[in-house]
Amino acid sequence: MTNPYQPQPATILEIRPETAIDTTFRLAWDIPPAPGQFFEVSVPRLGEAPISISAIGDGYLEMTIRKVGRVTEGIFALQPGDRLYLRGPYGHGFPLEHLAGSRLLVAAGGTGLAPVKPVIQYALAQRERFLGTDILLGFRSPEDMLFREAIADWQQHGAVYVTVDRSGPGWTGHTGVITQLIPALDLSPLEQIQAVVVGPPLMMKFTVLALLERGLREDQIWVSYERRMSCGLGKCGHCKINEKYVCVDGPVFNFSDARWLID
Amino acid sequence: MNQETLDQHEHGSGETASLEMCRVRLSYKEADLLLGVLASQYRILAPVRLPGRGRFSDQDAIRYGEIHSVGEIVHQERAHFSPKEVVFPISQTLFHLTEDEMHEPAGDPRDLLIFLRACDIHGFARLDDIFLRNGLVPDPYYARRREKVKFVLLECRQSLDAYCFCVAMGTNRTDANAMAVRFADEQLLIEMRDPALFSALPATAEPVKFTPEFPATDSQTVSIPDSDRLQTAIRARNFFAHPMWADYAKRCIACGRCNTHCVTCSCFTTYDIADAQQPLAGERRRVWAGCHIDRFTDMAGGHHFRDDNGSRMRYKTMHKIFDFHQRFGRHMCVGCGRCDAHCPEYLSFAECITRISHVLEEEG
């Protein structure tokens, strides 16, 4: 029996700071995961943590990690050439084939942008298959903004709206929560919209409500949930909500299912 | 086993001998001989008394331990901790971590013979659902131990005490056991179902008519909520916000004893540790976790769920008598009564689920 808890080493190719506390790590990895899936990442003797994928490329993948605990502090101490230990990918990603053909609306808050970044890049790379791509991004402050270069690139190809909760020096964009951007959005044709909403729990809740208020059906909305996990395999129980296990049944859910998931 | 015993149980069946059962009476002395023979192949585990190890001063703990004689088996009362710890230990090393190497620990190669009650045998079926069937792959650590296990049923002719509700949960009967025993006046009545064990019987074993009995009634009335009505109440009437949960919020102290004593609670957290003397040596371990216990949902970054203990009681209760059923087609709770026997606040899970049934009836 092969041991599904046994991780594989992955060499760090590149380290790119995004903000004061978020850094992108590029890792050598051959088999590409699906956008929205995640890995259990470990630093031996410090522990394991579930981490999503912020970019998928030829022979590599990227993870954008916030320094918030024991494991991530250990990851931040590593240098290019060092190794992380990965097992996965786990879970169901975003239904890209189902999204193709739609007018895609992405609403991402904070580090919630990391797992949807590959979805945005897929939609912009295959623009001819989408009716359009609208991207709403919310960050706590201008200093918390992730993926500046990528966002500048997206602005060439799609409608990108960035807002920050708290303004800062030199900020000329929108200030306020992400839901404030929704009433003025052009959502036509309404029945062709597919929305992807990922972020902190409260941001997701109110963004989904705002979209439903605009007339979207529940099944036009996709969410990705983040919960505590130890195994990623449907065993440890931490991520269970109702009869669903976020690690194996999610982390991406259609909102017509997710609406009934009550922690 | 003597020829007379074999004859009595094999003649006249027309079937192969392997389909036969062997029913004998043994003195404790003879039973110890049987255990001695079995011990060459099996680690034999049963509820044993641990003097002074109980929760309070001068009380004993009753937990699973290796036995070598029948006299060590505590059969008159419920084991405090369930037998799950034999297969799913409180703390288990997943890997030894030495520099860049990860090595699985070598397991104990011996087979396991576990003395337990019908409810706990059903409890293992629930653990099997999670560890062997849930998700994409079986859990290898659980699977390797589980496949070594044979069950010896400790017969309950009626409810052990006021906490039992196996009849309500439909877990009072079993045929998943290799052997069954009844304790009767310094003697053991034995029904052997697994032919692999027959040869371990002492030659002096006396044939007897013995078929284990099972409890037919619980000593308390427990009503299991109807799943369809519960689903309707949750979705149409916001049942999770019902005032009954606020009562538990006031009383539950989130100690997690219900989780740790439960035979079906299977949650765990993995931790890495480093050796203080040799920082490049360490272990990855998994340790029991429980949904009542603080930090069960805590994530790095500060998000957490179910901060009030009433929500935790609701979450656990739903898992045991609703969610698990949605996923696996049977209830997780097996009615062993340990959660109620060990709650320091005297909260009753049996009453909780009966109360849910009443709320559903009142609301129509």
C-alpha cells in the first residue's frame, strides 16, 4: 500500500516577495494540478499546512504564502535550492470547462486571489472562449495588494476593479469593501454570467448576497472554502461541514450546494 | 478440542466443517490455557482495571490493555475508553523525520484479538467508513492494524446500565465476531464462529448449548430524529438557531470528554515535533482531536468557527445522527453511552437527540 501521507520533495526555484507578509514561492513540479486544487505542504519537524496554487506552469507551480504560523515561518526561512515537501494535489478545482462560454465575473478578497489567479489567467489566455472577464479585487490596504504585475497585465485584457478597505499614500483607486463595486457592474447578459467568489468568510458571504441581489441564480456562483485541515484525505475531520468534507468534496463548491453548508 | 466436541457440532449438518460453530464451556483455568495458546499468534486486548488511574481520587480507570488471563477482563461494567485506541491510538507516529529522510515506523506484526461489546463492534464499522472508505484512499495506518483484528464479543444480555441505548441505534446485535463469551460462575461459555480459532481450545473443553443473547430493550427511551424531517427543519426553519442549542452553550465546558470517550469519534490533528537535543531528528504524529475542544477549527491567519459551545454540541450531534447517515447510509452513533457516562456537566447526548425528535414533532 503506498502511503498517501508521504510527501515528495519539491525544490524552490524562485522566491518573490509580494507584500511585507506575502511571498510567492516557485517550486519545481512536473504534474500540473487543476486551478483551485491545493497541496499539503510541509517543512519537516515544523509541520504541514494546506496551501493553494497561485500559478501553474511548465515544470513548476507557484504558491503565494502569508507568514502567519509555525509552518509558514519555516517556509519563509528557506532559500532557492532548498526543498519543501508536498503531497497532493487535493480536492476539486474550478470547473473551467463549465465556466468557458460564460461572461466570467471573479471577485477575490486578499489572499483569496491566490487560488483564483490561475482561473483568471486561463480565462484571459483563452479570451475567445469567454464573453468577457470582469475582475473585482479587494485588499485591506494598498500595501496588501498582491500580484501587481499580473494585475497590470490583466488590465490590458479585461475589466479590473481594485478596491482597498483603507486608503494609503498615493492611492487613487476605489476605497471601500468589495461589495460596493457590485451594484454598478454591467452584468449583461445576466443568464450568461458565471461568478467565482473567493476570500475571507465575511467577504464571501456579502459578495454572494450582493450578486444574488443583482439577480444571479445560486448555481451561477462558485465559491472556494478554506478550513482547517490535517490530512487532505477525508480522514482527520477538521474541515467537515454538514456531510461534506472541504478537502475531498471541495474546496470549490457551487453556491447552490454551499448555501446549505453551515459550520 | 476433543473428538466428542467436534462430533457434536459437525455431525448432521451436511455442510463443510468450516461453516460450523463450536460451543463449549471452560473453567477460568481452561480459558487461561486457551488465551495462552492464542497469545502465540494474537495480542489479546480487553477492558482492564487500572487502579488509581481514574478521573477522581481513589477511582480506577477501565481501559483497553493486553491480557494474559480471563480474570483480568472487566466484564461487569463499561470500559471507560473505547477499544478504538487499539487500532486508532491516542497518539501515533506517522513518520520518523531524520534530516531529509521520512521513515514509517515498523508496526507490531502480531494479530489482534479484542474483547468488546456489540455496540463497539458497530463502532469499528463506523471507523472503517471514515478511515477506509471516506475520501479517495484508505488510511494505511488504520488499515494495517484493522486487518489484523478479530473480535471477541462480550455478551450483554441486557443494557449494562442507564446510559446504554444500543437498541435504539440498532447496534445491539452483531455477527461480525470471531467468538463470543458469556461469564457465568467462574466459567466461560464460548461460541467460536471462526474455525481458525478451533484448534486453540483445550482438549478438556466441554460441549454446551450456548448462543449469545442480545439486549432487547434499552433502560432509557431514546428517539432518533427522522432524517427527512430534520433536513426540512434545518433548511426551512433554521433549526440550528433553535433555543435548545443555547442551553448547551451555557452548560458545555468544551472539555472534549465526549469526543475522547466516543468509540466513533475519529478526528485527529497532525503535529511535527523536533528532538530538543538533536534538532534534525523528530517525528510527525497524529493525535486525537475533538470538535468540542477549543482550536478544532482554528486556521493560521485567525479565522475560526463555532466559538460557542452550543454550536459544538449541535455540530457533533448532527454528525452522529444526521450528517454521517447522509454520507454512509447509517448513523455514526452506536449508543454505547460513554459520552453521557463521562460528561462532567452531566449533559446527556441521548436526551439531546430525543429532544430534537420532540422539537420536530412539536413543529410538525
